[in-house]
Amino acid sequence: MSLSTAATEAAATTKATKSRFYSMRAANRVLTVLLVYALTVLLQFVSNASGLKTVNTTEGFQTVNASAGDTFCLYQEHNTTYRRELGAVWFASQDPCLVYSCAAGVAKDPQAHIVVTQVDCSEFYCEVGSELRETDGSCCGECVRTHCQHNNTLYAVGESWHNDADCTLLECGRLDSGQIIVNTYQRTCPPLEEECPASRLELRNCCPFCRPLKSVRVEQLDEGDDTDDTWTAEWYRMHPCRRDCQAGAEPLTCRYTFVVEWYQTFAKACFDCPLNLTDCSRPHCVMGDGLERGITVVNRMMPGPAIEVCEGDQIVVDVKNSLLGESTSIHWHGLHQKDSPYMDGVPHITQCPITPHATFRYSFPADLSGTHFWHSHTGMQRGDGVFGALIIRKPKSAEPHGRLYDLDLSEHVMIVQDWIHEPGASIFASHHHSRGDNKPHNLLINGRGRYYNRIWAEAKKDHQLARGKMSTKPLNPLPKSEVDVIQTLPRSARLAKSNTTRLFPVPNPEKLSRQKRGNLNEIPLELVPHQVYNVQRGFRYRFRIINAEYLNCPIVVSVDKHNLTAINSDGFDIEAMEVGSIVTYAGERFDFVLNANQEVGNYWVRLKGLMDCSEVFTSAFQVAILRYEGAPDEEPTAELSYAHKAEGIELNVMNRGPGYPDTKTVAEMRALPIYDQVPGIDHDTLEPEADFKFFVYYDFYAKNNPEFHDKDLYAMDMNMTQSNRLYTPQLNHITLKFPSLALLPSRKQLSDSDFCNETSLEQQGIDCRTEFCKCHHVLQVPLNAVVELIIVDEGFQYYANHPFHLHGNAFRVLALERLGENVTIEMIKSLDRFNLLKRNFVNPPVKDTVTIPDGGYTIIRFEAYNPGYWLFHCHIEFHAEIGMALVFKVGDDDQMVPVPDHFPTCGDYNPDLRSDGEGTTEGTSRPPTAAPQDTDGGVKGLAANSKMMALIFSLLLLRFGH
């Protein structure tokens, strides 16, 4: 696609913008004079009423008294006498903050006199999109525009958006003088296909387009073809377990075969997709956003096969590892595996990894209804495509919110993910061993989407090439070096430096040609089809969101002109909440009801990435289409832009505490009372005190992690660029070392001395705050004990966000609060000792994945009713895989489910060493026995001295003073 400049429109826009700029300055000046005049009249009134006389002289300025009855004032400045009539207002030449006015006298003192007024700058405000800046010769400064405004939406400098009203691409720019302008680029349409009949001609993206034929491609299959139907999405749509769940019906055994293998987006299976839309629906056609990359998938689908069953069914999945030299495993996210702990799918915790060429059978009951999902728990495979929906339904009559919706359809499952155009292992190695960033390029919905930032950037480049003004430099508004600089800046500087939305970098022209995919030499990115959700006006639909992302990119979900009624999170019902948007973090699920009560038409379903997907980095966003029955087969006309913000309440807000009118935290949701009788989260978890309290705190630490910083060759403090320094995320300054064997099935080979935690390491005299500690980090709790976790994000190194997931148990969210940009664990412990960490015990929500605000804390509680070894970890894959996790050992070994017969084993082989791989710290070969941590988390708190008390009360004033 190419563009040409609409010069007259750009000039008009520039002129209008300039005119508004100077008008705003003049308006501020006029407002100042009017305000001073009003104050003068008021002062004169007060003077008249009180008999007070205004002082007429100031430093550097002297009035000359007028004769009685005069109607003017005389004043002298710089040896020159000036005359001013009554009512005149003027500024002092030496001090622009002093304003003078000539006021009439009163009966007792009829002589005219001068009133001096000091300007109050606190009364001046700039309009939205502008900021007040100091200016020479001005008292309060002047309002300077910093953003462009279009259709009541603000756009930062460098941000582009489509204006479908006149088929132009608009870009917010800044002249060398600092003036903000809107650049306009006119779209140039590609040529039409020859002999396109009028019946297939339509307008798409403001250009005439020949609609592809929807004929089905027919191929002759050889006799004896052994194509396996389990490799097609249609087979799963017709699966007998995908049915209307009825009360009293017999449960089914639901069997599936998963084949995990390396694959490719836009492989040859896609044929002529997207020019032939039918080809896009062919088996094994994985689109992504149109750019070619290697992926890892199940049954050549992304998302993988959807498992949809009824509560009480038995799920049996044979996972075949067809990866060449790479192991795998599948975790069933949301199911607690109460009587089947060996099926949890965490390698080296509940099972051994599934080796290449091997098959592992997972078999477990569907005992918890709700929206769940399955995903690989090995390496970066989840980010590369190994995930899919796991929906367990129950009869609608048994649904507490069943009356709120009419239909719960399989096609209304919405799996959202972040997307990078390289395999996860490559990104991981580049980020941890060099200067590579870890910022997602794009977002996808159900495995597809358009790469709008790339499409718009290429359009802009084509336009510049057409005008002959293409710079010799690549179009790269956010170079990698700048990403590195921003990532390592102090948090305050980062927020101030990067406040604009930028297009993602475009390669050099010689690299623009894409390698051949399928039957096409080049994939037209602008034609990659959207995900479409069909509804009928007048009906209410239950939608299910699954966040399968693997990096730090919280995703905001909204639907244009529709409110969302949130009814469930992580499989547990909440009191219905009507909101405008929902923020989802990696591993979370939300169910909402959408009332199709708007005019028949097409509406955008919007995804907006936060944190590492924000405007500071990649401005990642994506859209799908909500299409009413009877609406034309076309895209919505509403503007597309990262800057879009949904109206209404934002649920599950990022890095913000409770008490705001426009946002709600998950801690402000309320669970239904039915869960007070459910094991693991029942009323025992709502008592004032828990049996065990653990402080789990974390940050990114400047330590020589030997996996990434050899202390002798390239240590953190050596002379290297800041972007080459890798800060390690740790829980309580400990990196989890995964054992070579699997803890649960091999527990008879282990003893408590193989484990470590903060208390045991301190008892050994090891200071993990100053040295790097890596060991088998295990917290042991008795069976059925009530456990409270106070999870703290200290937030000193980066402005970040971490979602945490607990295996084997759900939990209550008692509190969530952000105290500031950073906080120390000592401060949190002191607040807790003074009972200043307030907990809600009235129907707190139930979840299995929850976010921790940066510079704040989240408090959760659960009853350890499920014996076994259960992982607790950050659900950002880069963090979990390098040890931002710990393990809960619940109950004694003999209280755990016996190991199944012939269960696979693994471990080291060295005749001279034990096979379990003992935990170690830097300079420490064997940690001591680890008993349950004390309630202080094993770290000595600060004394309650006067400085700490002052800090605590300052926090209270900040929190409750307004």
C-alpha cells in the first residue's frame, strides 16, 4: 500500500493548529486581565466598605497623587510619568506578577488611587492536551500544546491513526519550533483484479476491493489415505463430549490425542489465504498476524484443540511429543487435581518431562466447572503456541448467573495472547545473554489478528518513497538502543522520557520482501481476516476470556458501545458487576455477559496491551469484530488507535489500589456465599488469624546470577553497557532450583535437608541479600492448615507487574493495595504488626491467579486441603523459567496419593553422586533442614523507631487523607 500527501489538507491542519495555539495564549492573557480587574473591583468595594486605603507605592514604582476629584491616576516609572484613566489595568514592567489598576476614590477620600494586586497562578489551568510551561516575561507561563486532538481523542507525538471519514492516515507531529501539527497522508489504493464482476466489488479500508470467492477447494484423496480426523478443528467441534449439559445425565469419558510439534505460520496448508478467504479456514492453516515465524503447536492448530466437557466427565488426553530433541508437558490451568496430583503437568514437580518420541496419558476428572485452559509448562512453548481452551460446563439451571444470559456458545470463547515474530527461545537467549528486549510486537485473538502498527508504518514509508523524500535511514522511531535505555532508566525518568505512542520499527527496504509462504510470494497483511463473533440483536451472550500470554503485557478487553457484565473469574462466580472494560493478566480468566441491545451493525472488540506493550514500547493492540445478524460483511467504521480508552469502570486495574470511582481491583469484587462451604476456600479461611503466615516479597536484583553473569568474566559491576546487565527476579532473594527428578513421585528419595527457604538459609548464616542463592525453595505446611500469603512487590528496579498462579488450590483475595512507587518488606511487616494491612473477610473473591501491584501488596488465603507438591510462581514465562517461583509441600509424604504403577522416572546419572541434585547457593553446597517458616517470613523486621513510625503515619495520611 502507498500514500500521497494531501498538501492542502495538511496545510489547513497546520494553520488551524497554529491558530488554536496563539488563540490559547491570547485567551490566557485576557483571562488574566479579567481576573485582575474583577479582583480590583472587589478590593475597591472592600476598601469603600471598610474605609481602608490602598498603598500606592511599591519598590521601583511610585505614584503621583492626583488632585481631589480627579478621574485619572499618575504614576512614575524609570523617571517617566504616565497617566492612566479610571478603570485602567496594566502590568508592571519589572514584575509580570504585579497588576495595577486605577480606582476611584470614596467620599472621605475622593482622590483617585492605584490598587496593586499579586497574580495567583494557582487559578490558571490548561486545556486537555496542553501543559503549562514557564515563559520569559510571563508570570504564570503559557499553555503549550503537547498532544493532537481528533474526534475528542488525544494522540501523542508520533502516533498514527486512520480517519475513515475521508480515507486518510493521520499522524501527530511536532515542528522544529515545537509546534504540534497533524500530518495527513492520502491513501493510494492497489489496482483491482482484472475482470472483477460488480457483484464482488466492495469498499474495504476505503479502497475498492474484489471480494474473494467463497468456493470450497476440492481435492482428490488417494484411496487408503490415513488422515487423522483428530487433526482438524471440525473434529473437536463435533466431539460427543461437546454437548448441552443436563442435570442427572451420565458422565462421559472424553478422549483426545495431542501431538506436539514444530510448525510454521502461513505454511503451505494455507494455500492462497488471505486472497482466498476459504483457504484461511483450511485445516492446519495457522495465520498469526501474517508474518512468517516458527511456532510450536498441538495438532497444527493455534490455539490448540478446545476441550469442552460437562462437570463430572473424565478427561483422557494422550500427549505425543513429536518435537525433535525437546521435551514437553501439559498443565491443566484451573483444575486442582485433588485426587490426581500426578496429572498437574509441571515437569520436575509432579512428573518427569515428556521426552521426544514418548507419549504421556493425562487422565483426570472434570470436577470444577468454569473457564480454564491447558498449556505447556515447559520452556517458552506456551508463548510459541501450545495452549488451548478447557471449558467445563454444568446445567444452565445450576449456574448461579444463568438467568443473566440466554446463550453460552463455544464460538464465544476469546483466547488472547501476546505475540513476537521470533520463537520464544531466541528471544529468551537474546534478552538474557545480550541486549535483546522482551517487548511483544503484537496481540492476537484466537490466534489471528492484523499487525496494524506495521501496516501503517509501511503505508507511511510507501508514501514517503512515492514523494521522493524517503530518508536514507530506516524508519525506526523506537530503535532497540532506545528500548534498552528506557528499560534501564530510573522509573521516574522512564515515565517522563517516553510519553508518546510510536510505530513499530520497519525493516530496511531491501528486507521488505517476504519469503514465499504457501502459494503466495507475499502476504498482504491488511487482508489477514479478523476474528468475528456473531450475535443476534435482543439476546444476551456469555463470553469467556482466557489470557494465554507469556510475557509482561496485561491486556485490556472492551467492546465498542457495549457494557460488560462480569460474572466469573478463574472459574468462580462473583456478584455481577457492570463495567466498561476488563484488564486480564497472564493466566487469568474472566466471564462476562454481553447484551446485544445496540443497533444492528459491526462493532470493534478491542484489545490494548499495557506495561511492556504500552506506548512506551510497542503500542500493541488488536481488534476482532462483533457482528450482529443482518449486518453487512464489513469492518466497523470506528477509528482504530492504541490511544482508544473504553468508557465506564475498568475492572482489575493495573498498579492501582481500591477506592477510585472509575476503576475496581479484584479485591473489590465479591464472591457468592456458596463458596463458604467449598473445601480449600471455605469459612475457615475467613477467620481473623491464619495458621501460617508467609511474607513473599520480590524485585529485580543486581546480583551475579551465574547462569547469565560469570563473576570472573562478565560480572554485573564490570565495564559493560547497562542494557547488558540482567537483573534477576527472586522470591525472598532465592531462585528456585528445579530438581533433576520429579518431587512428587520421587519423594521417598528426598528429605527435608534437600529443601531450603529464607529461615533455613539465615540459620546457616547465608545472607541471600548480598549473594546469589539458588536452591529447592520449599515451604512446608500441614494438611488442612489455613495459609496466608502477603505477597509484596518492592518495585525499586522497574515499573513492572507480576501475576502469580497457585497450583493445586484456589485462594481468597483478602486485600490488594499500592502504597507508592516502591516499598520495602520491612515497611510491610511493620504495617502488619500495627494492624494497618486491612483485610476483607466478607465474601472476598476466589481466584487461582492474581496480580500484585508495583510498590504494593496482595494478601491471599487458602486452606491447604490438597496433599502434594504444588508450584507457586509468576506466570510471566521469562520469570518463572529462571526461578521466580517456590513450591508448597502440603502434608506429609504418606498423606499424598500413591504413585501410579509404572509412572515415569527421571534424574541424574552419576555413580559417585546422589540422583536428586542437591540444592546449592553461591559458595554453599548443602542448605540445612527447612522447617515451616515463621510468621515473620524469616527476616528480622526493623525496629519501630521514630523514623519508621513517621513513615507509617505519612502513608496513612496519603491513603486516607483525601
